Amino acid sequence: MDAIGSARLPARAPADVIVIAADASLRVGIERAIAAQPPESSVVTADIALLDASRAAHPGAAVLVVGVRRSQVAAVLDAGADAVLTGALRPAELRARVRALERRHDGCWIVGALAIDARARVVSLDGADLRLPRREFALLRCLASEPGRMFTKAELLSTCWNAAACSPSSRTLERHATRLRRRLGRHGSMLVTVWGIGYRLDEPA
């Protein structure tokens, strides 16, 4: 596991997950927790002041911020974090969240006319780049990870919005799904609403 300790980051192989300590005093505990059960992917740690520099040094990496107050969650997510753990450091939960981010950010998928590179955060549709806002990309990435599987609203909110921390409503999910379907144009029927339950992404017939 690498550690980032200065504003100018040294060159290194891109990481899969960046764990950011909201308080510098947490960083040693974070590194010990991860080292106790090392993940399969590459993980780096950094202090909150180096969030932007860390993302620049490791493009495509998932970002987990640990130790923020509940009142700070929305601002941290808007700043580019993929997930947040509030309050005191809980090692088992930290490792589980890192594993979840590994699964979310690993791999490339092709579903019909869609090609999704989760690590590079790139989507193409019919061979042309499809630019998606962060939440719509997260929604599409989750659905494309298992085409044909119905994801419940609770699953999608937890995966794409860290629902335990910021409590988005199902209406928020519905709005983003509607916008995503519109962006898919003539392929919009791939995104299927299972009324009252959730959504799935179907392979074309």
C-alpha cells in the first residue's frame, strides 16, 4: 500500500482506490486497518487536502473519504468522492467499503450498443462518446455490471448515492433514470423500469 504525503505527488502506477482521511490523525489507523487484510487491488491513502491531487495522480480510481461529519457528506460527495464513512474509524466497515469500491470500479462491459469502461469512466454508444453526469454514469455502470438483473431502488441508492449517509429519495433516482434513458436515444428501451421495485439494463433482443 502506498502513502501520499505531499502536494506534489510522485509518479506511480495508478491506484484502484484512494482512501482519504478527513482528519490527519485518522490516516495511521486507516493504513493499519487496510494492511491488516490487504485488498487485491492497489490502494493509496492521502489527507483531505490532497483530494484533488490524488485524483489527478490516479485517474479512474474510486475515492473513499473517512471520518467526515454527517453535515459534510453532501459537500464531500459533490467534491468528487464516490463514498463516505462518517464518524469514528471502523476497520471492518472500512475494508468492506474498499472491497465494494473495487467491485464497482473494476472492468469494462459491453451491453448491446453500449461500451462502458468503469476504470476510465468512459461510455460510448454506437461507437460515439456519450458524456454522462457523475450520478448517471454511476447508475449505468451499476446496471451494466449485471445485464438483465433487476436492481432494487434501495440497492441503486446505496451504490450510487451512499444512501446511508445522504438519504436521497427514490424520486431522485427516478429523475436520473429518466434522464439516462433520454440520453440513450433509440436505445432507451434497454433501461427497463420495474414499477415500484427498481430498474434493469437489458441486452437487445
